[in-house]
Amino acid sequence: MNPFSLPITDPELYLMREKQRVEERASTAEQRLIPVHVRQNKRTSQILEELRRPNSPLEQSFKKNQRSRSFNRENIQELILRKREILLTKKKIEHKKNSISFLDTIAHSREEEHKKAAKCLEDNLLRVEKYEENLKTEAKRRADMAEKKTKERIEKQIEINELQQEIDHLYGIYERNTEELRQLVVLKTFVEELSASPDPEKSVTFMTENFETLYSSNNLLQSIMSLEKINLFLIQQAQEGEINLENLKSKNNNEIKQLENDIEQVSTNIKTIERNKEMLSTKLSGMLDEHVEKPLISFEIMKNIHDSLVDIFLTIGGDMGTYPSDFEMLETLENSIRAEINKSKLLGEEGLRIKEKEVDKLRRVRNVENLKLKEIEKAKEISETLERRKKKVIKKTGRIGMERSKIPEKVKEKVKVEIPQEILDRREFLEEYIPYP
């Protein structure tokens, strides 16, 4: 709305104009009461004389009209000035309201961005912690499985050694029995020869009465048969022991293969996790390169994360002289965590619980400190926004520069002077300086 133009829908201005019109109509009606011939015959001098007379009706009407017109004119000017001031103040108030609303929207959007960034950072930290816990649980589970498998393997090895000793013992018994059997077979053949010989005198000369009573053919055959049964039973036991030993060996080989497969699977999982980590790091670097102007995480937060990572790396015993990168430091941290997990196997459950409690306590203290720092930063931002709001908005006055209405500047075109070839040859070969306009 133009402040120099009168408003059409203003009731006060409309009433003032109506009042002025009524007064003008009344004055014209009074003038019409004077006859026409009187008005036409009277000259200006006569009218002036009548006006100079005291208490003349013409003078009174003239003064009344003059007073009303002057009074009304002054009132209209004052009203216009007042309305103009009101409009200017309204425009100022509207401008200030618009600026305040614009600043409020900016502050609200920045607060939302800050909240989103903080939420993303917290989510990432929770994911990292969850990933670390999963790694710990997986490593613990794998370690328990490996320990169980090693114990089973040791037990199986002990059983195999015991069975091998039993087999050796049985094999010795078997050899002794075979030797005895061989001797008994020799004796049997000897006895059969004696029993089949036609000269009993010769047999009597070789055997005594005790030999006949003790080593009779029936007794010897019974003893040989019993020894054969015993040897067959021992041979059967030895064969069963060998079969059991082969079964145990096959089971042991299968368990070793299964352990090797599990180890290969764990190594492949570690490699895939490392590849995913590298891919995520490359994606993050690409996203940071694309959005350099508006990063998801501020530089201060990244710096704090880097400083905390360096502190953890130094507490582990890392060397900063080699200038390692963040990913190398994370790899060393993972290796140290794995080493600690391997050490924790040797400790008891109580020691592990005490260490876990200490780690949880340190983590809680750090989280509380981080929350306090975030609250301080938020309070600073709120104070800065309040100070910005309290500052007065300086309104620019003057004419707005319109680029389209500007007259383009005339650029003088430089005329290139072409020097003839003859003059150039003279300057080059004869070394004569010939001025050319």
C-alpha cells in the first residue's frame, strides 16, 4: 500500500468529505437566495464595500465559508499526515513481524538439523557399540566352541592312547599265546609220533611214568583246544580294538575337518565385514565430498571423535610416530580387543565380570560428560539466537537498484591496425624503424 495515497475505505475521511460537501451545499444555497439581477449588477467594488460594512449578511456568509474551508483544509491535512504516520508504523510492524517469523523459522530449522545430526551420531554410536558387543559375543562363543573342541580332542587322544596300549598289550599276549601254541603243536606232533610208533619199548625209554600221567594224549588235546579257543577270543578282541581305533581316527579326522571349516568360515566372515567396512568408509567419504557445504556431522564432533580415538590408541600402547590413519587405529583396536578376549579365556568369570563393570562405568561417565557438553552447546546456541533477535533490524533506505533498468555501458571497440608487409620486412631485415600511423 502506498503511504502517499489516501485510502478509499477509511470511514473518518469519508465522513469529513461528506461534512465538507454539506457545508458547500449550504453556502451555495445561501448565495442563491440573493437575486440574480443584484448579483449581476453588483461590481467587485460594491461587493467589497458591503464586505467592509459591519454585520452585513454577505460578510457573515463569506467569513463563515472562509473559516469553514480553512478549518476543513487544515483538518484534512492533519488527518492525512496522521494516517500516513499510522500506515508507516503499520508497515514497520509488519516488516518486523515478518523478520521475526523468518528468524524463528531459521532458528527452528537449524535446531531440527542439529537434532537430526545429534540423533544420527547417537544412532551411529549405538550401532558401533552393538557391533562391538556382537563381535565380543561371537568371539566368546567361538572361543568356547574351540575350547570345547580342544577338550574333546584331548579326551579322544587319551582314549586312543589307552586303546593303543591295550592293543599293544593284547598283541603281546597274542604273540605269547602263538608261541605257546607253536610249542604245543610241536609237542602234539611228538606225542602223535610216540603214540603211533610200533615199538613200545622205545617209547618207554623216552618217557617216564610221570610223563605218561601228566602228558597223556587226551590231556594234551584238551589243553591245546582250550588254548586255541583263548587265542581265537584274543584275536577277535584285537580285531575289534583295531576297528574301534579306526572309527575313532575317522571321527577325529572329521572333527578336525569341521574345526578347519569353522575357522575358514570365521575368516571369510571377518573378510566380508572388513570389505563392508571399506565400502561404507568409501561411501561416507563420497557423501562427505558431495555434501561439503552441509555435512551431516560438524567438524567439531569429528575432531572430538578423532581425539578420543587417539587417546584410546595411546592407552592401548600405540605409536603415533608412524602417523596412522583412523581406520588403521580402528584395526589395531579390534586386534587388541581380540587379544583381550583371548586373555579373558584364561581368567575366571569373576574377573571378567569385574572388568566388564569397570568398562561400563567408564562408558557411563563418558556418556554423561558428552551429554553435559551437548547441553552447554545447546544453551550457547539459544543465547546466540536470542541475542540476534534482540538486535535491531536496520532497514535500508533509498532507491532499490534495478539491474534491468540500467543503461548498458558503451564499450569502445578497438580497431586493429594492420601494418603492411613491406614495413614489417624493413623493420625485420634492414633494422629500420619506420613509423606507421
